[in-house]
Amino acid sequence: MTVLYFANARRITGFSEEEIPATEPLSISAFWEQLVQRHPDLASLRSSSRLARNNDFLTSSAHIEPTDEIAVIPPVSGG
């Protein structure tokens, strides 16, 4: 799956996007566990970030397919 990182998630990972190998659907929780294993500092964003799959925000009961594009969208501010 392709994971897109925005704002602080991009700063933490050092990537705007990366490919994460997946062979089966993942729950939201399992997806976050994989991300935090790869990038431990993302744990600080888990409770406040939104996830979008193929341009649609995910609900907590959604599953992520291996072919999905997932965006990690932390809170942002600006003016």
C-alpha cells in the first residue's frame, strides 16, 4: 500500500510517501501498529490524526486493503 504523510507526519518520517508491503486487509489499529513499528515517533500523532483511504476519510471500523492509498493527516494550523 502507498502511505502519504502530511504536516508533522512528514516531518517525523522524513517522507512525503512510502510503500508499505501488505498481503491482507488491515484494521485501523493494525495499520497504526505497523506505522509505529517503522516510525516510532508517529505514536504521538496516533490519537489526533485522521486517515483517508483513496481520498475518503476512514471510520474506526474500516479495513485497509493492500492496494489502497492511505493518507496520514495530523492536525494542522495556519492562517
